[in-house]
Amino acid sequence: MKLLVIGDSLITGYGVPSDKSWLSLVQNESDEMIISKGVDGNTSSDILMRFVEDVVCSAPDIAFMMAGTNDALNGRTAKYIFNNVLERIKLCM
């Protein structure tokens, strides 16, 4: 099974040694193929802009998305973040 994780610094483990990030720990314990597409500082809009190339073209069996923290830090509303999540779900379908 191919798993893909896309998002912001919550994916990359910003501020944590790379071998101690949650995704690195999961990768070390799993036999599954896990692709990391985390980019520090990304907003839900940034992720939406790269979603087709990073996720759809990779054709994972499962995609996990973690985003919205940087949007909130920039004063964007929950509705704005939610709408970007809905757009990514539509692209997956």
C-alpha cells in the first residue's frame, strides 16, 4: 500500500530532529510505502496549488492531509480553510 502525507511543518517535524519527527517514527515502524509531501510554512492554499502534482499524480492508495495552522496564524477563517479542504477532496475523487 502506498500512503502519502501532505501538509505543512506538522508533516516535516519543524523544530524536531528529522529522525524524531512523528512521520519518521511511523516510517521506521511501518512496512508500508509512505511518501512525505510536507513543506514548512505552507497554507491550505499553497497545498491546494500543489495538490494535483504532489498527490493526484502520485496515485497513492491513501492520502493524509494536515493543514490549516499557518492559515490560522495568518488570520484566515475556519470557513476559508474548510473550503480549501473540500477542494482537495474533490480533486481526490
